[in-house]
Amino acid sequence: MNSGIPYEFRTTVVKEFHSDEDFTAIGEMIKGASRYYLQQFTERDTVPNKNLTAPSNDDMVRFLEIVKRFIPLAELRGL
């Protein structure tokens, strides 16, 4: 984050893998980041685990609000 090179952090959010607590921990870990994006998981034929699903749009908004406490310019990507 302090290298002077432009960067961004992003997380592909998977319903079965992520919770509110995860986004609190991520926010604390990258607090002060210039850019952070949450992107919703997309089911595809190339994903081996067919049991994974995308979180709801409401969940995505809730996760965004959690991380915005740490990274004010965080955004949703692809919704």
C-alpha cells in the first residue's frame, strides 16, 4: 500500500465462504487502502464446485457497509 504504485484490493464474494465477520477482519487488515472492490461470485462451467452460490444483492450491500467503516471508497463491482 505504501509503494507508490497504483493498486486495488478486491474480493470475490461467495455465499458459502464469507460472513460479516470476514469483512470486518478484511477491513481491519487493509484499513486505509485507496481502493477496495467487492465482486459477486458468478456461477460458471469452469468452477469445479457446483455447490457454490452468489450472495444476495442485500448481502453484498451489507458487506460493503461493513468495509466502508475502514475503506471509505470501497465499492461494489458488477451489481
